[in-house]
Amino acid sequence: MNKNVNSKNVKRGLVPYLLMFLLIIGVFYIFNVMNTDIKNLTYNEFSRELEKGNIKEITITARSSAKTYEITGSFDNSGKKENFFARIPMSEAVMEKIVDASETYDFKFETKADPESSTFLMIIANVLPYVIVIGVLLFFFNRQLAGNKSSMDFGKSKARLSSDNNKITFDDVAGLKEEKEEVAELIDFLKNPKKFQKLGARIPKGVLLFGPPGTGKTLLARAVAGEANVPFYFISGSDFVELFVGVGASRVRDMFQQAKRNAPCLIFIDEIDAVGRQRGTGLGGGHDEREQTLNQLLTEMDGFGENEGIIIIAATNRPDVLDPALLRPGRFDRQITVNLPDVKGREEILGVHSKNKKLANGVTLKNLAKRTPGFSGADLENLLNEAALLAVRRNKDVITMSEIDEATDRVLMGPAKTSHKYSESDRKLVAYHEAGHAVIGLQLSNASDVQKVTIIPRGTAGGYNMMVPSEEKLCATKTDLLEQITGLLGGRTAEEIVFGEITTGAHNDFEKATKIARAMVTEYGMSDLGPLQFEQQEGSVFLGRDYNKPQHFSNEVANEIDMEMRKIIDECHLKATDIIKNHKKLLKLIADTLLEYETLTKEQIDYLVENGHMPSEDEETNLEKMSLTKLREMAKDKKIKNYSKMNKAELVKELDNNK
């Protein structure tokens, strides 16, 4: 393969020179063709034509060095105009003869100065053509050298050195308190390695950051380099892998050579799973180039000393597919999980991303953080950016809660399809479906809180119900999971009770409910089958997640698993049916209000449940007519002590005093 590539490169390099040669030949050919129309005359022939009066006009150029006249002109011979050229001796007699003939036959003639008498003109006439030819040749030669140089750099590292203008510190990284503490000693080592060497401590050669996308792994690595103020080389795992075997290994060697010359430094490899996957796996066997690159990376990480000042930080979303040799002690010694932020972390992240944005007075980052569980740092940044774009589109000077609500919906479900018109029966069906979810959420204490209900279609959904956990928990109980399933089945149950008909609108609810029920039976041991784990959250990433999924149980147990799942779903469905039947008035109230207003927020739903109607404009600003939930939220924001133990009258009094 390499011989063929070299022969192709040689042929490609000869093409410019061949074209240049053909161009020169073409220029000479055209010049000669143009000169074939000019008739060369001897002195005697010129004299005869002059005496006959055939000459129409001539131009005389004196050549002092050759002592000759160069005469060009035209004559009319038998009515046909022709050009001629003659070189004759320089003498006064010749000039007198030409002057006499011009007076006799009245033809034009002019004389030109000798070009050789001007140094500048002589240089232009004699040197400039050679300069042009040499310049063109040098141009093609340099291009050929550049091509050869790029081919020689094929195996060089593509790691880029971050500039000081993009310096990032821990102040720019919010919500990763424990993760920053884990990497803090790396910064101390890069700043003062002798402190560690004194006690014989071995600093980790490699640190692996893994977690969901958008949680700040790359940002954290940049912050480590920024805090330590050392060179920061960053490269993607896919930059190592090329078509030709051996190129990736060559780039790994070159990268570590650069790092050793600039130690202490930090190397960041993003998406390391592109080059660090397990060797010898897949339907077609191994991947020669990727495996050689991985072998070279393993060798280089063993090749440099323990405290040479080179630290490698890698990031991936899939640590389960990495080769075990890459994760053993001595290579990636430390593995740090960068999880999705909790409510406090989300508030800090929102604070960082809102620094350059103008928020209205009514927007509180704490409340926004509560409404966005499961959002990563990238999601939150995108949320505020979408809100800013909406505010600009609406010609507003500040970002209000209206834009943030709309941006949240756009991020989760897509833009609203306001132009899509649904029939009145469809709107009513969607309203009762979403109201069913809301009623279950309001009646079950462990179900998710209803934050927003809308019947405006978004994406593939005719409407949706935003439900978030009342509080974020590390572990979910069996009751929590059962009530989540019950809440998911609330929409279908409302359809059955009100319309006596079922629709396709609950397919996504069933998907989520079935997933939870199966996990309860096969993974969490929350069924009559006992505390046994039949399945794991894994799959062959090379053969497809379920293509080669092993089954560690018999067909009889598989049937029992299906029966247990059906039992869980049926029990939750019965519970949802009882709740909906017992709260038909509430269901109708929420559905009718949705048909009128199309969207209800948590505060409006709480007020609706408490008062039986939507608040008027005066009631929205009147503390006495606000819901107890809204009053407690306001008291919490104003940091009123013991607000949770106060009744409505006491809260109104305290809030009045704190205005």
C-alpha cells in the first residue's frame, strides 16, 4: 500500500513541472506564429522598396552598440499591406536617403531612442523575463516542498496547545465541589512537586473523568491547567486513529516527546473511548490501527517516570468499554465520576451562566434550579441562552420568567406548534389526559410534584405534564417507584373513565412505566421473586445492546418475571382508577381550566385546588388570596424562620412586615 502511495505522490509531484514545460513551448510557438507575418528585408531590398515608394510608414530604432538601425514598418505592395523588418548599417547617408524618400512619397516615419541608453529599460528588457521564469519555477518548487513536508508530518501529534487567552480557573467551574477537591492535589504537584517527592508520594499519572455528557469534564480539565498555570495540550481520541496502520502510534510517541520537552504539563484526551476500547472485540475481530495506537499509549504511560511532571487527564461517557489495561494502577490511577448536578449545583451553574445576562427582578435562580432536575451544566447554559434569544425576539430589555418557562419547554419538548389546529374533541381528550396526570400527582405524597400542565402540542406530544420530584433522593424506595408508575398511568385511566375509550396518546407513559416495573423485578429485587438480580444495565457495545445479551435464568423464571411486571402495572392501574373516580370534580375542574387557559403553572394549580377557580389580577398580588404553597415559597426566599410551621394568616403577616 505504501509503495502505491509513494508512486502516486511522485506522479502528482511531476505534474506541475510537465505543465510548466508545455506552457513555455506554447508561448514560443505563439511568438513564432505571430512573427511569421513579418517579412525580413535585406538592405538592398529595403532600398528598392524605398525608391519605388511602396513604404507607408516606418519606425527607426538606433542600436549604438551594434552600430545599426532596426527598421520596422509596413508597405503596400499591389494593394496588400505587409509588415517588414530590416537591419541596416548606421550612417548619415542612410538617414538622408530615408528623409528624401519621405519628402518625395509623403510617408510617415519616426525615430526612437536607443533602449540600451537607459539602464532601467535595459534591465526590464533583458532581466525581467528571466526573473518571471525563475519566480514561477520557485513557486512550483516550494509548493512541492510544502506537499512533501505535510506528508512527512503525517505521523506528528495533533495535540494543540491552549493559549493563555482561554485560561479557565475553578471560579469558572460551578457545582463540582467534590470533583474539584479530587483534582486539587494535581495542581499542588504541578506547582510544587518537591513537596510530594520528599515523602515518597507517587502522584497519579493519569486521571479518568467519566459521567453523562455535558457535566463539565472538559471544563474541569481546563481549570486544572489554568490553576496550575502549566502548558495544556488537548486532543481528541479520534485524532489518533487514521486509515494507515502505525500512524496513530507515531502520533502518540510524538505527543509524549512534546510533553517531556515542556514538563511540567498536562495532556487532556477527550473521548478516549475512541482509541481505548477493549482489544480484540467486535463482529469482525480487532481493529489493527486502533489497537496499535492503544498499545503505544499503554507503553508510553509506563515509559515515563512517576514524578516527571506529566499528568494525563482523559474524559469519556462510556468507561465500561475501556480496556482493563488502561484502567490498572500505574496508568489511569484515579477515576472520578462527574455526575449530574444536584439542586445546589444547578443554582451555582445558573449563577455562572447568568453573569452576562439581564434577568428580571422576579426571576430567582433557586426556584429555577428546583424546576430543572436531571439537567446537566450544558443543558442549563442552553436553557438560559434560549431564554435570552426569546427575549430578544420579543423586543424585551430583560429576561423574564415567561421566557425561561418557554425556553424550558423548548429544551425538553421542542418549540410549540401554535399553528397546528386540533379539533375540539382532540383538545378535550388531551386536556383530560393531562389533568389525569395532575390529579394523581396532587393526591399521592410520594409522586412527583406537578410543576406545569399544558395542552399546547410540542414535538410529537399533543400536550405534556411537567412533574419533578418533591425532593431529590439518592435512593428511591419501592413506594416511590410504585407511585411514579401510578402517576404515569393517570392519563390513560382518565381517558377510560371519562370517555370509555383508549387512545395512542399514552404510549410514552407506558414505555416509562414498563421500564420502571421491569427494573423493579429484574434489578432491584422489589417483587415476590425475592432479592435476586436477573438482568444488569449493560449490553455489548460492539454487537448491539441486546443482540448478544445473556439470559441468566430459565424460561420458567422469564414467565414469572412477566407475571410480576403485569402484577405491578395492574395494581398501579387499579390505584390510579380509584383516585380518578374519587376526584372526578377535581379532574373536570383542571381539564376545563386547561381548555380555557391551555397552560397552568404550579402556583395556578395550587390556587385552583384550594379556591375552585383561577385567581384574578387583584388576587395574584394579594397575599391573603395566595395559596399556602406560594406563601411558603415566598417566605423561604425571604429567609423567614420557621415558615414551614406557620399557618396562612401568620405567613401573610410576616410577609407584610418584610415588604
